[in-house]
Amino acid sequence: MVRQLITADAAYIAGIIDGEGTISLTRRHRNENRQLEVSISNTDMALLQFVKQCVGAGRISNKRTYRHNHRQSATFCISNRQALYLLEQVRPYLRTYKAERADLVLQNYLQLTPRNGFYTSEITKLRDEFVEKFLRASPLYQQE
């Protein structure tokens, strides 16, 4: 369960998400629906451990280094409803395009993600539209 953040921690974590993090809809397997994921990658393990301790959920995994001159890095990751609860708390402090992504998720994710995994054709259509709109809320998409 995600802890209730104090204002200073919520603002600090929002800054980290804005600068080093990602709010995404990812697939774990090819045929699955996309799942909400908030992640932060960094070379400072103490920073990631601080975030995990404040949030009270999520996991930290090491990333592979491919060159000897690269520093070891890791990623804090939190998914699905836990990520949603984290976004509810940090959203007022997000300042980049990630604020728009957070808004879309907070407004639509629960209604379009049934807990039982049963998607009617209507929910599937609405969810596909939501995913497309979410992916457009990115500076990479806007450059094309």
C-alpha cells in the first residue's frame, strides 16, 4: 500500500519524476493490455531507496551496464493501482508534459481497467482511445 506523503516529499518526488522519471503504459507481455507504470532511473541508489521508503511500495532493480565507462544505475518502479495512488499525491507538483499524462491517467485509468480483467468491446474501444491520447501527451510524439 502506498503511504500518505507529506507535502515536501510529494513535491520532491514529483520533481524527480519530472526530471528523471517516466509515466507510462507498458506491456509486460505482447498480448496483454498496457499497465500503468511510474519509474525513476538514476545512478544514485540512496535517492531511489529514499523514494521507495517514502512511498512504501514499489521495487528497485539494477540496470545492466554495457560499457566499462558507464556507471551502475538502477530503476525504482511502481505499477498499476499503487502507481495511480502515487500520482494522485504528486500530481499538483508535476510541471512537465508528465502532468498532462498524470491527468489523463487519473481521469480515465480506473474506469477503463476492470479489476476482473474482463473488457467489453465498448471498454476496449474507449481504452484504445485513451492509450492513443496518452501516448500523444509526449514531446517525442509532438516532434513528428
